[in-house]
Amino acid sequence: MTGFGRAEAGGDTVALTVEARSVNHRHLDIALRLPRALAAFEMDARRLIQSRLERGRIDVTVQLGPVPGQSSQQLRVDQALAAQYVAEARELGRAVGLGPDVALTWVLERPGVVRMEDAETAAAEVAWRVLASVLGKALDELVTCRGVEGSALGAELRAQHAALRTQVDVIAARTPAALARYQLRLRERIGTLLGDLVVDEGRLLTEVAIWADKTDVREELTRLAAHLEQLGQLLDKGGAVGRALDFLIQELNREVNTIASKADDLELSQAALAAKGIIEKMREQAQNLE
């Protein structure tokens, strides 16, 4: 299913923004983009996403930036290094007979004492707890968005389920009539070929029985009824049912294909073809469900 979710949070120095998008996919495929400062949390973030979603191509982007109104860089002073510079300078001054005073400007100009850090470097202070919270909120919004689409798809699948049941009922009702029609057609053909000769009724019944065995679809209809019942229960249950629906639709298609191959009747063939068309539509819709 498709959807979008966005959440953000800000600290004293950096702002964290998470955007999550999803499109249809038969399996769960996660594309996660983290800034370098948060790369250590990649596996934790993936596990969190996997705990919330089961199917779809999921693109999650995490961005770090400065708090609005603040500079994108921060000033860092290494006081320990500055103290070391001062101590060494004073020691050198005593050794060469100079005064012990050291100017602050000189200290600040020493390499490494003052440095600038961008927002991403400063974001190393952002803990997993903060990232998990923001990511969770973005996923909440994404799941809600997907749920709306899922409800619409569920309604469409229920309509297709009802249409498929109608075609299966047509097949079940037509099957006895198809057998009687074949028996009548066989009698007419034999009568035409033999004319006034006496027809061997036993032989005729044997031929009809052989044809009936080859074209008997009662087992397929029984399995179809069971699969349709399971399908209805899944749609009523809701939740993550995409994989289960994939399996059931595959089985429905198998039974209808068998019926179509056995059919020796125009109405049966038409009903089987209509059922196959409905199942294909259901397959397309089910792939969009989680």
C-alpha cells in the first residue's frame, strides 16, 4: 500500500526530521537513509520498521539540521588542549627567561583549540531514544495513511468476493444440466448414425458415465466453497492479511482453471472464464495489501 508519514523533533542544538514513504511491493523492502552521525543506529531503526510493517517498498529518510533560528555550525573550544598550550608556553618562558604571562588571543589561535562543527557532527549527542521516538511517530502516520487505503481495497475485494461466489454458484447450478444435455446430445447423435437400429442402453449409459467422470467438477466446487469461506473470514478479520490472501487466491485460480479445462458446456465455460477474470482482479488488489 502507498502512504506517507513525517515527524520531527528538536533539541538545544539540532533538529531531527524523519520522512517515511511506502509503495506497493509483494515483500518488505526497506531503503533507509541515515546521516553519518546516526549510522550506528541503522540496525535498530530497521528492526523498528520491521516491527510495524510487513509488506511494501519502504523509503525512510532521516535528516539532521540546525534548530530554526540557529547557525548550521557550532563553536567548540578544547579547554584541555588550551590549558596544555598555556602550561607549555609558561614552561618555555621560564626556561628562556621570559615572563609567565600568556595572551588569550595567542591561545585561541593555537591549532585545535577552537574548531567549528556542523550540525551533523553535533548530532552525535542525539540518542537512540530520540531517533526511535521520531521514527515511531513517522511510522504511525504512515500506518494510518496505509490503513485508509487498506479499507478501500478491502471494500473492493469484498465486492469481487461476492461476484466470484455468484459465478461459482452458476457453475454449481449448471453442472447437472450440462450432464443431462450431454446425454441427450449423445442419444441424438447415435440415433442419427444408426437410424432405426436398436440403441444399446447399457452402452449409452456407460459412455455418459465415462464423460461424467472426466467432467465431474464436484470436488473442485467443494474446495472452491471452502476457499471462498476462508477468504470472507480473512476480509472480515482485517489486519495484515496480504500474504494469506495471495495463497488463497492462488488456490482459487487453480480450482477454476481445472473446472475450465473440464467444461464441455458453453455456460460452464463462460462462468469459469468470468471467474478467472475476477480472480485476476483480486490478485492485483491483494498485492497492494499488507
